[in-house]
Amino acid sequence: MDAIKALYPVVFPAEDLLPLVRDLLAEKTGVTSLVASNGGSVIGHFIFTSCSIETSTCMLSLLGPL
């Protein structure tokens, strides 16, 4: 988690996305978190959240900040 927290200010210096990322990662269901690493260092983080469209029975996933 510390490596993920350190990544966001570097990648998104003009935006404070850490509160959003923390809230999403605290969700018990509907969130998928993937970490990309290279040589033991975190180089990317991807968040997918489940959602639906009111007029459809299809379930979708939204890609969060990456």
C-alpha cells in the first residue's frame, strides 16, 4: 500500500487522488485493484469499479485513475 500511495503524487502531481484511491480500496465488493511492478518496484496501479446502467441489465466496470 505504501508503494501505491507513493506512486500517485508522482504520476498525478496536480491532483490529490489519494483520498479517492483509499476510499475505493476500502470497498468490500465491486472493486478490483491491480498492481504493475518491475524488478520489485511498483510502476503502475489500476482500479476497476463495478457499475450499472439504469436502463440495462448489463454490468460494467469503470477504469479509475491509472
